[in-house]
Amino acid sequence: MIRSLRSLLVTGIVLIIAAVLTGCGSSTPLDGPEDVMRIYRTSCLSCHGTELQGRVGEQTNLQQVGNRLSEEDIRTRIEQGGDIMPDFKSKLKPEEIEALAAWLADKH
């Protein structure tokens, strides 16, 4: 009886620790409307990362892009590219660019 209670307690503690370490219940940078997340995953993730942290140098970090660029500036950058970023005007629909820019502008 004591052994099974101890085992149950240890299992519960392990599950709690795992939940805390994985951020269970917390908001991640990739939380957002599913259509925007789909666009981000297929068009942006390879350079900007799973946590918006940037994978191709500091200039690709989008975690607080809303502090640096307005929604209009972000839209323009997506459409026209810049520095090392390619343009996406011919790859994404205007409404997809609009939705992505609005979501990213909210990152502060």
C-alpha cells in the first residue's frame, strides 16, 4: 500500500515537472489564429524559428518585432523582402500577408 502510494506520488511529481518544463498552459510566440500559424509554419519558420527567435542571425528574431516595426513596415518587408529576406509578394496572397503582418505587429 505504501509502495503504491509512493509510486503514485512520484509519478504525479514527474508529470507536474514535465508540464512546467514544457510550458503547459502558457502562451508561446506561435499562438495565434490557425490560418496565420499555417502561413508562418510553411513560409517563415525555416528562417525565423519555432519561437520567433531567428535562425539566420539576430536580424531574423521576431519575438518583439512590433517594438521595432509598424504593421505597415512589416507588411512591406514581407512583400518586398530586405537584407537577406526574400520577397513573398508572389508567394503569399495579399490577405495572408495582411494577417501575418497584423499578428507580427502584436509581438512586443
